[in-house]
Amino acid sequence: MTYQELEQLLAPLGIPFTFHHWEKPPAMPYGVYFDDHTDNFAADGIAYAVFFHVNIELYVRQRDQGLEGRLEDILTAADLYWDKAAVYIDSERFYQVAYEIEV
């Protein structure tokens, strides 16, 4: 899956997304996506299949189960397995809800 395909997948959420980080973040909610490592399958001494671990992060002032549910439905409908973690970033006074997928 390319970054462009991922952006198209996330577009129905109706919030702005960008790759990796925002220089000047828009009003919340907004998101970022990035890949941070691979988990390759080796065969015959080469990387036979390459799997990218992609993070999709939502930034919100308050947790929004509707928004999170819509994102989860989008990922599930695209046959993507996902894991979720959420933290409150006290110094910034917002939540980061992070999804990890493998493509």
C-alpha cells in the first residue's frame, strides 16, 4: 500500500492527515501516518516478502469513540489487521490514539 492509497483510505474520516508530522498542525482532530520498521519474511537468503509497520495517529482534545470507530471500520473493511493504543499527553493537553497496521 502506498502513502497515496493510505491517504485515500483515510479520506472518508473527514479530518486532515499528513505524512509523519505537521509543521503547523491544523485544528483538532487531525492525524499523521508513517512507517517505522519492516517485518520481512526471508526465503533463499533474500527478503521474499516485505511488510511495513505503519502507524496511524489521531490527535484529539477529547476521546471520540465515533471517530475511532469509523477509523476501525475503515481499516477492517480494507482487510487490515490493527492494534490500538491511546495516551494522554499531559504537556500538550490532548490525546494521541495510535493504530498500528501491517501492509
